[in-house]
Amino acid sequence: MALTTSDTGNNTSDDTVVGVYDNFSEAESAVQALLSSGFSRSDVQLNPERDDDGTTSSGTSSSTSDAHSGIRGFFYSLFGGDENTGHHDTYAESVRRGSYVLTVNVNSQTEIDRATDIMNRFNPVDIDERVSHWKTQGWTSHDASAPRYSRDEITKERASYASLRSSGTTAGTATTATTATTGETRIPVIEEQLQVGKREVQRGGVRVIKRVRDIPVRETVQLRDEEIKVERHAVDKPATQADLAAFKEGSVELRETDEEAVVAKTARVVEEVVVGKEVTQRTEDINDTLRRTDVEVEQLGAGSSLAGGDDEFRRHWQTTYGSSGGRYEDYDAAYRYGTTMAGSDRYKNYQWSDVEPQLRSDWESNHPGSTWDKVKDAVRYGAERVTGNRRH
């Protein structure tokens, strides 16, 4: 299987995916598939680069004094200095024993997943199992001066691998699944949390302005005016005692009086303008979406129900999509998305009609360049490959 190692050597990428193949044609097919998927030729290396079909190889050093040249030097440049001798020896020894080591420089988790998926399609060997077998034969480290295996030796050793795998034992010891990790890949599970607070914002207001203005008024009042009139009348009659009593010097005064309007102003409060604030409480519903990383683990292995699934996927693609043109690689992710979906607890005992809207949403958000209607048959077939609920 293809493994990922952190780059501690002189490469410029962050990680390297490494796969070991016994068959040169399968290794070369993996190279072509990697290049077709967009990897640069400078990032893909196959060692040795050709099938010599002979007993010797110029790729191994002829003496231990030149430990950093040839095949072993290649792996020193890949894994770094002497602190990673175990990795140097493992892959250099694989080449010496007739295998082919394929490496891909990657820069992101997406590239790691893509390279691993492609390389695993072409039957890479379990390098941990091989090393365990070598050690039962007394192997401890790579000898740079040792010659490469001959064709007969390679054939004999491959036959012993096949025999051990069929019996399920390695030199009398039960075979156990092992994981060789030369560089951990940590997948952070990120979840957004909603925090709702309050803040004051200006929504407008009222300004009250007082101004004094003159208002014309008109009132009507009745005024009294006095005027003295003096009239003389001719009279001819005898004088009376009263007349005689008044027959002496004297004077009579009468005064005229008039009324005039007197204006006075008094101030009275005729209206009040009250300015204040009324506070009310209201409840507002906040609707938003939160993102969370969902990590789904797909178990792979020779005993898995998906063994040989890639061949079935290719046959289904040829039947369903082959006539429309395009490449199988354009649909490969959809098949594997279906297998992952069907194997997760989230969609356990699912009904396709119930989960299709959610699957469509997930697919189109994560694969903006691929429409659901184009790949949904591939997704469904991948899911039914796991559950066994085939359509008829």
C-alpha cells in the first residue's frame, strides 16, 4: 500500500507518498495515472526507471564507502540524514530484491489523498509485511555492496511471498496488520459555534426646538366719550324763590371724561410638550449556518467487501458512461464517495430517496465543477456495492 512520509530531506515539497511495486508494468501504469491526474513529471519518480530484466542493476552502489550515491543515495535525498536509516534501508533493499519504488512529492492533504488513491489502484505491496519476512531470514539492514537479485532469485522470493500469504503465516508467526507511519497526518475536526450578543445602534431620534414668534391678535372694546353742550333758551316768566336764591355771583363747572383702551399682556401656560423614551423588549430569532468538519473513515484491505471494487466500478462506468465519452477518472471520486457514504453511521440503513437531497448538497458543495445529475448513478452504484442492495 502507498504510505506518506514527512519530507526531512532536500525536496521542496512538504510530504512524499511512497509505493512499492513488484511488477514494472503496474508501477509504470501508476506513473501514467499520476501524470494524467495533474501531478508534475518532476514530482513523480520511479526507481529504477526501467525494467532491466537482468540480474544486476547500476542503481546500487558497489561499495559501502559511497553510501550516498546510486539507489541508496536517492533514498537519502528522499528521507534525509542518518536518523532515518530504517527508511533508507527498507526501500533500497526493496529495489535490490527486484521491486520498483514510486514516489510522489505532494504539497497538501488533498494531493496526499489523490496520490494515495491512484497508487493503491495498481497493487502496491505491503512493505511492512515484506520487511517482517526479510527479518525472519536474518536481514538487518541494506548492504549497498550486495548485488541485485537475479531473475531466479526474484521469482523464488515472490513465490515464497505468495505461499506465505495464502497460508496466512510468516515463518510460523501469525500475520498481523501493521501500519508504518513515517509522518503523521493530522486532520483537525473544526466546528463553528454561534455566539449571539447585543450592541447599541443609532436608529434616529427627536429634536425639540423652542422658538418665540409674534402672533397678530384683534379685540373689540366699547369706549364712552363725554361732550359738554351749552345751550341758551329765551324764557319769560316770573322769578321764583329758588331763582331769587340763585340770583347772585357764582360759577358752575362741568368736566368731560372719555374712556380709552388700556392694553396689558399676561403669560399663561396653555400646552405642555413632554419628551421622553419608552423602552420595550422584543425577541428576535437568529438563523444562520455553522460549519463542521466531518471525518469519515473507510476501511480498506484484502478482506474487505470492496476488494476488486475498482474493476467493478470501471465496468459499471463503461456500461453507464462509456458511450458519452470522458474518462473513468472523472467519475472515480463519485464511486468512492458512494462507498464512504454507505459505510458511515450517518447513513446506516438508508433509503436512497431519503438521503439523495443531502448527498446532492454535500457533493455539489465539495465538487463545484461536477454536477450531481452527471455522477449520481456512480454514487449510488458505489453505495450499493457496500450494502449489496443492487437495483434490478
